[in-house]
Amino acid sequence: MGTAGARATRLRAVVAAARRKPYRNAIGVTLLVVVLGGLFVTSYGLALGRPKPHHIDAVISGDPAIAAGLVGRLERNLGGELRLRRVPSAAAARQELLHQRAYAGLALGGRQPRLLVASATGASVARVLTQAAEQIEDTTGPTVRVEDVRPLSPKDPQGLVMFYAMLAATIAGFILTFQLRANAPGLPLRAWLGFVVAGVTLGGLTIAIIAGPILGALGNRVPILWVILSTQMAIAALVNSTNLALLGGWAILPTWLLFVIVGNAASGGAVAPPLLPPVYAFVGRWLPSGATVEALRNVVYFSEHDASAYAVLAGWLVVAVVALAAVHRVWGKSPNA
């Protein structure tokens, strides 16, 4: 047999081996890791790597004609994405920001125009607004003065700890169910559920205590922080458990796509929604990661807020429980088989 024949024989042997376990599964795992890595960097690069203004809700008080040039330059510096609506007074503009109905407020009149921002609502948006104001060079009158009406905690000056807390709860939920399946297979469903409940309860409490009183970044309202973070951890664990029951070891694919590649990038924790691509900003508010970040922000910085974030979390938790129960009862599959 010649060299070409020998090579062809070896190639056929390799192809035949690739079609059999465990080589087939190993090839699948390798390709899956490559695809997930590519999707991760693509999603985060698009959503977080190039933040720019997209429809920044803002309010304005006073007569715009007084500072028409200033308002026009500020809008140009923001790419024309500032959406202004009138309010009767500077005090009303301030309340719009404190109730999270606007990201910016222009208070005209008085000795110097003011640009109101709220870092706690979105530190990245506040930075963009501040930079836009600093770029204005008005030689004919007073420049705009920036006022932060709801600043971030000095122990969390970038406003990222709530994002990290959400991320920790999400990953801990994945790890809990993956490790139960790998290291405690065959547990009865009731016992398995008991360990999941214990894990998410203790895990959420631990994250709440560390991010709250210990680090001082999320305040001292541990009970409500505990509920929010444990709920996020439970949703991640239960969704992953349903995927495990249906897909086995391949459950990482839909779980990772939902929570990490899309959910975390669109959560508004690292980059605020007005700076995200519109599809991310829209989707993020309906996913558990975005709802968790919003709920944590409300608890830490705002005394008055709506219940939409809590409704989203409750809805996901109910759907996750029902889906897991349906998979077990209808198809007879267990996440810990």
C-alpha cells in the first residue's frame, strides 16, 4: 500500500472513531465551547463594548429660548438622542429623576443653567451626560452646571456591585444544580428539591450579607436583598434543572444563552439601558437578570418605585417551577438522573 493509501486508511479510521462515543461527544463539547465563547464575546462586545446614547429620557424646566444654544449643543453632543419633555419647575424635574421617570433634567433660569443627573439610576448614563455638558463651551453666557441628585454610595462609586451580586447569584444557581447532578446522582426528587431550596436560601443570604453590611455597597436591608438574590439564584437553578432533565449534559447551551450571553449583557447593570442597543434595552427588562438589577437598585437607592421588577421575578419563578414539574410528571424525567 502506498503513502496515499495509508493516509486514506488513517483518515477513514479517524472519521469512524469520531462517529463513536466518547470521541463524538468530545468533539461536540469542543465545538460547543468554541461557539459559546464566540457568542459571549460577540454579545458583550456589541452590548457593552461600544455604549452610546439611544433615546435618553429627559425633562426640561424654564424657558428653552433663554439657553437655546446651550440646549442645542447638549443635544448635538448626545447624538440627538436626548428626548426632552417639559415640566413646570426645577423641583418637578428633580422629582422626575428621583422617581426614575427620567435620566436627566435641564433646569433653566436663575444665574446658571443646571443639568440634573442621577448616578444611582445609571452611572454610565450620568457619565455620558456629564461629558456632554463638559464639552460645551459657551462664551456668551454661563455654562451648564452638573448636579447629581442621587449619587452612588462611596463604597460602590461605579455602581457595579449590584451587577456582580446578580451575576454571583446566577452562576451559583448553575453550579448548584450541575454539581448535584455530577456528585449526588440518584437523589429522590423530593430530597433533591430540598437541597436546591437550602442552597438558594443560604447562597442568597451569603451574597446579601457580603454585598450589604460587609462591603457596605448595597446598604443594610439584608432581608429584602436576601429575597431578591435568592429568587434570582432559584430561577437560574430551576431553569437549568429543567434543561438538565430535557437535555442532560447539553443543558449548558440554552442556560448559558439565556442568562449569560443575553441576560447579563442586557441587564442594565454594567451599562444602563439608554446606552445599550435598543433590542438589549427592551429584552433586558423582561429577563430575570435585568429584573434583579432593577430590584436591587430600587432597594438600595430609591424609596418609591413600581413593582414591575418584582412581578418579572415572580413570573419567572412560577414558570420555572411549573416547567420543571411538567417535565417530571409528563415525561417522567428528573434533573438529577
